[in-house]
Amino acid sequence: MTSDHSPGQLVGRQAEIRRIDELADAARAGRGGALVLRGEAGIGKSALLDHTRRAASGFRTVQACGSEYERELPFAALHQLCLPMLPHLAELPDRHRDALRNAFGLVTGAPDVFRIGVATLELLSCAARERPLLCLIDDAQWLDTASSKVLTFLARRVTCEPVAMMFAARPNHAAGELDELPGLFVGGLSDTDARTLLAAQSHVTLDDQVRQRIMAEARGNPLALLELPRAGGFAPPDTSSVPTRIERGFQARLADLPDGARMLLTVASADPTGDPGLLWPAARQLDLDLTASGAAAVATGLVEFSTRVSFCHPLARSAVYRAAEAEQRRTAHRVLAEVTDPVMDPDRRVWHRAQAGTGPDEDIAAELERSAFRARSRGGAVAAAAFLERAAELSLDAGRRTERTLTAVRAQLDAGINDSAAQLLTTVENAALDELQHARVDLLRGQIAFVRNTDGNGPMFMLRAAQRLAEPDPEWSRECFLDALEMSLVVGRATGVMDMVLAAARSAAPAPRSPDVLDALIRLAADGHRATVPLIRSVLDGDGDGAPMWTRRPGLAVMIAGELWDPHALRAISEWLMKTGRESGSPLLLRLGLAQLASCAVLSGELGQAISAIAEEEAIAEATGGPPVTYHRLQLVAMRGRRQEALELFETVTAAATVRGSGQLIANTQVTAAVLHNGLGDYPAALVAARQAAAQGDLFLAGFSLPELVEAAVRCGEHDEAARALESLTERTDASGTVSGLGIAAYARGLVTGVEDHYREAVEHLEKSPMVPYRARAHLLYGEWLRREGRRRDCRLHLRTAHELLSEAGIEAFARRAADELRATGEKARPRSGPAYDQLTEQEVYIARLVATGATSKEVAARLFLSPRTIDAHLRNIFRKLGITSRRQLRDHPCLGI
């Protein structure tokens, strides 16, 4: 903890104070917000936070402070912030109350960050009910990862709450998600303001020469301007950074302290909680004279002892800790461990024990492992990794050290600390490893490579692991091959990986329950669709053990279902992902489910549902800090047919995919670009995109590009190319036998042959398919052919049907094609009002659809990780845009695409 800062440190900060006052005024009016003050140590960020606390009249203030020494403990900073508000816990719904109790270790269980975020948002809302709330978070660069995610989540969602959040963080430190929040850079003072501060605060008489040197060295840093004059102007020149000099200035105050006072300060600096209930018992363990030592410590101006132990600045605390000799620091941690409750706070206790040790200690290592397990169960992946890494360092036995290191690497990967995981993995490279451990190392290397955008060695390492395991564990070996495929799909870098994996897997040991999905994929590559589809169907539906394949490998299952032209299987996969994701609370599964639901909705022409699913998926991504999923958004903009919006998205996604080396995402862009351009009638552009997608050869994507390639090639006069694409399409769809695939292939055949029966066959098949856009396209193509044959009366029926289906669904480009064709027959297409969701944002579509089904504001808020007050504000906008005044009218609205 740090104490108040001198108002003198606010000299020259008028612009910053105005910005802070604007934030506070907006929060008073119910328009909450957040601001991150960024600047070097000592620049005055903490002083600005103190000014805000003093100046925010009428606000209730809660505070937290990140700690360099406590950043491994999950939700430590969040607990600090919420502690004064816990009396409101009883006002929360049971699920939210349990989530917070779980996060703070009051009950056992596995919390997830975004549910805790929603619960904390409601807690803040309750606390701000009577008066506005000010949340101040200092040293935010040291926030534990779990707290950082929740606090960032809150900062984005208090816009309709009387809540102001202010963070202070150093630049060039791992502030994580805070980088995305509104920020204000706090720079050095001007020479005039620096001179004013020196004159107002310095109690040392300085001549002009010394004053100029101090100003030059301080470079406008207020704390440096206050601390450097203490040297009297006679210190030698110092070329180190300002924070380092400030720390040395703090350390200089320790020079003449009695040993007892120095030891008391060291113990205080080693405890990040600032709890006097720990400090004084620890000091008594050392037989310190508390009265004399405490008075001498306070006389330095570095610390205050009150209801909290407060250092004058975060740098003062670190300066004291670094100034202590190693043995003093170990002693401080030892006594703090002895006075820390082993039942209420076992993790902090063992952490102190680990810092107190001088060498390997199996007892502490084993206890750290238990702490890692507790941390993981509380969602503290970063803490689990830190505990395990320290456990490995303290392991005396080489075998246990290796096992703990590999487990720590796995935990760091789970926590997203990929660079640290790679570095830690190098520490076991020269260890004596058995073949299974060598395989684990290769697997970890492969997983690290897959998540690094610039490293293309992921498949190589995972295949090497599979080959190492071929003899000792054949079943695990086969799983490694499939893991490589699944991971390549999940990270969007599958292009080329399939061929590499299947080439290596051909020599793999037979499956214990042969044939399995690996066998099916090998046969598909070798023998084609007609010979392999029955086997593919069986592994998709049962995977050899009665469970659908998607319960284990959903990414691969989606691609196989698409390869089979089976929209019903795709829908079943999305429903399983949604159900499992909601029940388990897994953000990853739920996001995959929502993305797949959106994709299925686009294929079936339910664009309102697709927009709604995208809005919820993006809310979860933002809440959890997950990487963006884009393929469903690509499909949506292409199907809607809005040229400018689609082209901008294609450009953005292609640029990002190129940087990441994601050929699969580029293939997605090419397939959807072909759909867009065919809808717009830009057949040369469609031909280029479809060619590229088909050439990639990816499961699902290559097949779905073929009907686009046929249409574009025919319109561009490339009949030989169209015929080849049709042959490949026919092989796939005949083998799968689904009405969707057969119908799409039939209208493609009609384009190539000009035979009317092929168009009729397409219409008949697609009448039984849920893929409404493709049913409409069959009518459109048939109608276009009939018009060109001069059968004006016959064509109108099909063109009218196509226009109705397409315009009702909001598939604008293809609908315009149908309208243009009707106009060419002398009939004007009946104007239709677009779907209501065209007037709303994606988030508003989601809210409107849920409320229309009877959901309450609280239920919608929980889904979107917003407060009920925010949902009500959105509803007012929705009512205004749709020209209605009540939820009942919303339920009866005919055009929400429900």
C-alpha cells in the first residue's frame, strides 16, 4: 500500500485534472467510464489518483493496488477492490454471489473469469445505487492476470452506470488488456513547472547551477525533483534512469537506521498485503523493539503504520526490499510464513516459505504443487504456472524436477504465457529424458509453435512426438496426429497441415478400434469420396465408440460434416457446442458453438440469428480476451451482399491472416469473396477467388468453392474449367447423397449443360433442404435460363420465388439480381421492406431477439456481460428505431428474423 502524495506534485497538471474531472462529472450523470494514466515511475500518476479521491465529492471510493510480488495470486487485486463492497453480496443473485465467493477463495470450485466479471459488475452497480462509485487502481502493471481481465471487463461495461474507474500504470510493462482502454499519457513537467515545484517543495537552498543540473537529471519527473535535492547538490553525476536514481534516493534514507528499524522495514516491504496483523506478529518473532524500531522507520518518511502499512510510493517499497541483504529478505519471508494462517491463506504462506529457502526442499515443492492445484481450480492459470515453476526449482530429485517443469510449461501454455513456456522448456532439453518425456517435450514445442504466429514448426514437432510414441504407446501416437489436425483448425492454420499429417500417419500403428477418423482421412486422400464417404459418415456419427466425433474433436468434425454437404450434422455440432459450453461455462466451447451457429444460420438464410450469435460471440471474446473468430462474419457479409462492407472486411482479415500465416483463413476469405462477387454479378472477380479457394484443397472450403467456380467460369466463357469443377463437385455430392449437395450440384450441372431437367432436379432436391439461400439460387438460375430461352411467363414464377426468398432473408445482392431479371421480363419486383435487423446494430439485434422471446433485462445482461441498466438503455434505442413503445410490441414484431 502507498500513502497520500503531496498536492505539490500536481503542479503543471491542469490538463490531466480537467480530463479526470470530466470522467467524474460523466459518472455523476450515470455515464460511467474508465481512464488509464500511463507514465514512468514517479511521474505523478499516484498523486493524480489521490487528487481524484479528494476531489470526487459525493462519490464512494474503493481502491486497489497491484503488487509485483503478488501478481501470481489470482484475484488478489480484485479482492482488495471489492472488500469494502462485500456487504452488498447478499443483494446479488445466487449464481453471482457464488462466483465472487469462489473467486475470493471463500468456497471451493472452478470459477471462470467472465462470470466473475458479470458478478462484479452487478456488485458495483449495487454499491453505486445510492451515490456514484469511484474505483482507483494503482500500479496496474502489476495486477494479477485474473484481476486484470475482470477489471478491464468492468471498465468496458460501466458506460450506463454511475461508476468511474481510474488506473495508473507504467508504460512498457505487461499491462495486458488495459492497453485497449482509454488512456492519458502523463509526461514530464515543463521547465517552468519543474522550477515552481522545486521552489515550493525543496527545503534545501540550491544555487542556480545545482538547480539546473537537478532539473536536467529529473527530466520533468516530479518525484525526482522532490528526491534529488536531498543529496544537497553534491552527489556525483548519475547517468542511470530516473526511477533507479529515485530508488537509490529512498535507499539513502536507510543508511543511518538502526538494525531493528531496517529489519522492520524489510518485513513490511516483503508483505504485499499491507496488513499490520501480519507485520507486528512477524516483528515480534524477531524480538524487535516495536516502539523504537517503528518510530525510527516512520522518521524516514518512507512508511506509515496505521490501519494499513503504507509506503510513501511504490518505488519506496521496492527500494527497501532491494536494499536488504539476501539473508534479511529470507528472514523476512520466513517470519511472515510463520504468522500467515495455513488454513485461511495457505498459498501466500507457502510462497513466503519458498522465498525464504536457500536450496532444494521437497516439502515446500510438494506444497507448492498443492497450491498450483488450488490456483488452477480457482481459475488462476498464471498462479498455477508460477507455483509449479518454483516447485521445479526446489526439487532435489532430477526426475521430479523434470516432471514439474513439464507440468509448469503446460500450465504456462494454458495461461497464454507462451514465450515463458518456450524459455522454461529449454531447461529440460539436456536432462536425461525417457522416450515418453521426449514425446511430451515435442508435443509442448508443437503447441507453442502453433500459437506463435511466426513459427511454422508446430506440425513438425507434433508429428515427431507421434513417431516417438508409435512403439511405446500406439494409441497416444494416433492421438498426436489428430491433435495436430485439430489444433491447426482451432488456430486457423490448417492449410497444408492435412497433407503433412496424413503422409506421416500412413505408417502409424493400426487403431485399437479400427477404422477410426485417421484411417478415414487417409483413405479419402488416397481413394476419393465415392470409396470413402461411408467410412467418413460412420466415424463422424460414432467415432468407433458410439459417441459422435464432435464431442472430442469439434473442429475436425465441422470440416468433415461440411465435406459431406450435411447441414443437419453441422447444426447438431453447433447445438452440442452451445449446450456443452453453457453447461460447463467454457468460453472456448461456447465461442466455437456461437461461431458455428452463426455459420449454420447463414447457410440456412437465418441472417437475424447469425447476427445475434455473432454479437454474443464477440461479447464473450471481449470479456475473456480471446482471439477474434472471423469466418462466420465473412460468411455473413458475403451472403448479405454489401460490397463495400464485405471488401473492407476481406482486406482486414487477409492482412491479419497473412501476418499470422493462416492459409485456412485466407481460404475462407476466398470462398466468401466468390459468393459475394457471384451475387453482385462480378463474375471475373468471383472466378479468381473461387479458383484460389479450390486450389487450396482444404476440407469443406474447397468443396463449397466448386459451385461458385462453376457459375463464375460459365459466365466468363471458361467452359472447360467449369466442366472440370463440376466433375469434382459431382463426385463429392453423389457420394454424400444429401439433398443439399445433390441440389447444388444439379443447378451447377444445368449451368454447364443448359439442360432444363437439371434445373428442375435442383429445385426438387433443394425444396427439402434447410439451405434456403441455395434453394433461392436454384430458382434464380432456372429463371435466368428460362428468360434467355424466351420463356418469359415460365421464368417469372421462379424469379418471383427467388426474389421473395432472398429479399425476406436480407440476401441483398442476389435479390437485386432476381429483381433485375424480373424487370427484364417486363415485371417489376414487388418492393419489400428489409428485415428489422437492418435498422439495428448487431448487439441490438441480439437484445431485441432475446427480449422478444420473453427474456428479462437481467437475463440478457448475463448473456452479454452487461448490466441490466445498460440493456434497458439499448432497449430504448431499439424501440425508437423500430417505432414501438413496449416489449409486447417487440414480441409481435414480424421482421426480427426469429
